Amino acid sequence: MKNIFLFLTLLVLSVSAYAQQNQKSQDSTKTEKLDEVLVKAVRVDADSPITHSNVSKEEIAKRNLGQDIPILLNYLPSVVTTSDAGAGVGYTGIRVRGTDATRVNVTINGIPYNDAESQGTFWVNLGDIASSTESMQLQRGVGTSTNGSGAFGASLNLLTDAYSKEAYGEISNSFGSFNTRKHTVKMSTGLLNDHFEISGRLSNIYSDGYVDRAFSDLKSYFLQGVYKDDNRLIKALVFGGSERTYQSWFGLTAEQLEEDRRQNPYTYDNETDNYWQDHYQLHWNERIDNRWSTNLGLNYTKGKGYFEQYESETDEIDLYNGIVLPTDSYINDDGEEIPITDLIRRRWLDNDFYVVNGNVTYKNTGLEIISGLSYSSYLGDHFGEVIWARRFSEDAEIRDRYYQGDATKNDFSVFSKASFNINEQLTGYVDLQGRFVTYKTDGLDNNRNEFITDAEFNFFNPKFGLTYKSSGFSSYYASYARANREPNRDDFQNGVTEHETLNDIELGWRYNTSKVSLNTNLYYMFYQNQLVLTGALDDVGSPLRATSGKSYRLGLEIDANIQFLSNFSMNTNIAVSRNRNQDFKSEINGELVDLGETNIAFSPDVVIGNALNYYPVNNLQLSLLSKFVGEQYMGNIDSEDSKLDSYFVNDFNIVYEIKPSKLFKSIILTGLVNNIFNVKYVSNGYFGTFDFEDPDSPTGVTTGTFAGYYPQATANFLLGATFKF
């Protein structure tokens, strides 16, 4: 491993050496905030040949009334979001360029947040993390090398609150439709003796949900201790929380959607998900001199929880994926088959996640090199309990475990990346990463099938780019990046063992003046063995994937900020794309059929976002936010039964700040009306096929389809007030 790391570092140094031949060796006079060093290794600068968007703390605050991070990012380019409960609180999801959340790499202060096994991100476990976020950067495409699982459509990195020089207190409350409410208390001691600061936050978010009984009860906390001097920043953080949500995984059939779009098929009163997650982080940033700086990050995450589910002996077909559920018996701890009828079960996950990150930065005039490594170890314990059954055998006991399995995953990566001036107008970028993954499982899966995996993956992920600055206000960039990614737990359970590979080519033009900021980029992402969503779900609501062979995404993204007048501006973006499987095969009517080129599931060809901002007086902002998402297929076989209609929704946001002369430093009043035109739309769903015997068919089998839909809330509102003192 050390040799690989040394090789990558030397290779980057040799490539960048050319840029230094004709430059004077002198110290850079530019200094950076030590807080920013936390994410320097996984972020890019404004002039980098990586397509990205930055979101500041001030932008987050304008709509931070309790909805989750994906919903707050809804108006960024190529982003599509959804909410199981329909109101943006609880289980929410994000897709970028048509790729789902399992392929969006997420880091918090450079620490991987994606679940190591499922590769998903569950924001429901970090309620109100937006209130403790200093900034976010969303990179589209492969992006720069980052820690954790590889980015296959985007990477999102969060920087939590920076230290505050001044002491402050803050109380925020918001209320709205569907009994949604958020209560947040924040504080900081400010810098004590110019070196020490303690800050913290407590939050509670609750919502009944738009869907009937799809409530969310989220409690969270954030505590930070800081030591700083001129060249050193040490941050110790503890944050996390608990969640309890009523299930709305099932969605609705087309008939149910037409009958009552707010109904929930679940009827058991405790069909709930319950999970606790705590994060412990330590970061040490050291500026050695104006050229050299280092960062060390340590993390331990503890997660534990279960979801409770009622199963009836009459539930013969699981409509998530068309399989028969074995509800007539279960196996106890002694391996005995216990006959049952109706039952209530709990499926548990108890896991531990350890991370060590380290990087070194060298910065001189016209040259910056960052080299680092990351190691993570995940230990997961999966088991299921039967806590009640209508009929037990004499040997059955409450909380008998009907399955149990263990998993371990180790992820080690090394990288070295450099940006360097080739001449006054041309800048180069090189980023090389080696990533080494082992994944092992033992025991039974939740269907009581033996699940034993021993897999190892070794990946090399190179990235190259150039940025050219013209003499005017324009700059141009081009980049190539390659990423490899291992299957997740569900993929292994479904027999997928091959890794997938993505090659990403980006061409961009940036134009910046005092009135106009324009970013335009053309991308071509071509895949080998891409794991595309099939459209179906497993029995815990997670999307199932299948290998698609060759596939590609070709798109154009335009992102513009225009200041028309001193009090009127527009932020707009449009993404037009073509997303295709090139040689997709599917079993239809008992025969394997080569469908050739088909649409990739959940990949709309058009996504548009727009914000009109008006400032009629000082400290008052009015914004009309609009989002259009084109039609999309929920499966890969281009079935009309799998099509989601396009939708166009509009939100209205108002922010007014009052600065009293006494007691409070500031009072901020916020209002948000979502979906002001009361559009009845569906942003997500599932689709699958099943075979049934048909004597009239040449093969004796006919393939049928099923689909489910997740309705989103019609017109609703949120009102909030923040008092700062």
C-alpha cells in the first residue's frame, strides 16, 4: 500500500514539474481559513475543470424550515428529489443526472457518510443537519477523488459549522401544513481567551406527512469543541440523533392513486422504522508554513435500529418484487422450523463504522498538490426477531431470531492530485486514486437463505483536466475521469458480483461579470456493466438493480445567475440529456429478448430549475422557485406502464430580517408556500414484471407488469421565526 501511495505522489509531482520550470519559487501570500482545510481534499476551486455547484450557509437558511437536505438542494442543476411521505420530511431521496442516491458520494467534513453496505444516504438519521452546515458543494459526474464509495453521478460534501469568534444564541421555530414543526436551539461561547470555543445545537422535527399516518419524529443534536491558534485548528464533534417514522414504502397502485392519493396501504399501528445514529469526529488541521499544511480526521459512527412489520398468512405475494413470502413458518435459534400464521417481526441492524483520513497539502505560486489516504472499517450485524405470532409451537419463544448474518467491509484509498499553471492562461489538473475494497458476509439473509460473500476489488481511478482563461470574462475547461464501483449488499444478494466502470468526459464554458455568471457544460458518461435501477423494490423499500451491459448518458447543462436590476435577479438552470442502455436484455413471455437501446430508468431527458428573486426594500426577499421534470420511465424496457408523467411545480419563498435596537441582534421571519398551484404530481415510483402461466402463449408463460407511485404534497406551507442574540 505504501508503495502505491508513493507511486501516485511521485507521478503527480512529475506531471506538474513542467509547470514549475519557468516560475520563481516563492511563498504564496494567499492564506486559507483553517476550517476550509477540512474539506479541501474533497472539494474543488472555482476554476477547476470539475462541474460543480456551491451552496452557502445563507442560501441554506432561506428555506431551512424542517425539510431534509435533498429537498433543500432541489433547485440545483440536474437534481430530482422525492419524499416517501410527500412533504419533504422523513425518508427523502435525491438523483443527479439520473443516478440514484447510492451513487452520490456524500462526505461530512471529509468523512464518508454513505452506508458502507447499501451505499445509500439516510438523511432521516440526521434530522436538521442543515442547521449545523456551513456550506455544501455538489460535484456532478465523477468529480474529484473523494473518501468512501466512488461517485457515479455526483458527490456531495458538507462542511459543518465553522467556529465563531463572537458568542451567540439562536432560537428557531417553524410550523406548517400536515402538523409539520421544527424547533431548534443553537449557541456558541465565542472564542474564549482567543483560542477555545464550544458550540451546540438541539433540534426536534415532527411531521404527520402528506400521506396518511406517514409521520416522522426526528430528534438530533450537534456539539462542537474547538481549539485554534494562528496555525492550528482542532475540532472535536459529536452529532447524531434518533428517528421514528411510520412506513410509506409501499406507495400506491394507479387505482389507489386515483381513488385517494393520500391513503396508506399499511394498517398495522406500529409499522415503524426506528433508528439511532451517533457520530464522533476529531479533526486536526495544521499549517506548517505558507506552503505546507496537514489534516488528520478520525471518525467513529454507531448505528442501531429496527423496523417493525406485520405479516399476514394471507399476504401471499410481495408486490415489491413479485416473490412469494414464506410466512407459514420460521426457523428459531436452534434451527427448528416453527409453524406460524400471522406474525409481527423486527429486522435489526447494529453497526459500527471507523474512519481514519489524512492528507498533506503543498501550495506554491502556480502549484497545489494534495496527497492523502483514507481507511474505513464497517462491522454490521443483521438479524430478525419474531416478537408476536398468532400460533406458536410449544418450543417457540418471543424474540426468537429467524435469521442472523454478519458483514465486514474494509475500504482503503490513496490519492494524489495537483493543479498547476502551465502558462498565464492555461492550468492543468491531475488526480490519481487507488482504492482497495474487501467485503465479507456470513450467516443468513432476511429470506433465510445462506448469504456468504468474500469479495475483493482493486480500483485505479485517474482524472485529468485543463482550464483555459481567455483575456476577457470567459474560461473553458475539459476533463476526463474514470471511476470504478463495487456492488452493494442487495446486488450481491441478487447474484451481481461484477464491478461497474464509468468514463466521464466534460467540456465546459464559464462566463463571469459583475452582472452575469454563466456555467455551461457538455458531458458524456459511458458505462460498462452499469448497475441500473430495475424499477422494482425489495421488501424494505430499497431499489433493486441489474447489470445493463453498455450504457451512456449524454447531456448539456446550463446554469446562470443574472442580476437584471439592483433589486431583481434570476438563477436558472436547464439540463437536457439522453440516457440509454445500448444492449439491454430482459426475459419477456418466457424468452430472453434483446431490446437493444432503451431508456435508463428514472432518467428524465429534461430538468429545469429557476428562481426569480426580488428585493423591494432592505432586508426583504421574495422568491418564486420553479421546477420542471420531464417524463421518465421507472423501468428499462420502455413499457408504457412504467412511465411517470412530467411535472411542473412552483414554490414561493419570503424572507424578512428585522434588526431591533434591543434584546435581539436579529429576527428573521421566513415563509415558504410549496406547490402554490396545487399540482397533483408523482415524483417517484416502482415498476416490475412477473410471469404467470398462460396456455395460449407459445412458451406457456406470459409476462405481466405492476407499478407503484409516491404522490407528493399538493399546496402546503411552512412559517418560521429565528431569534438571534
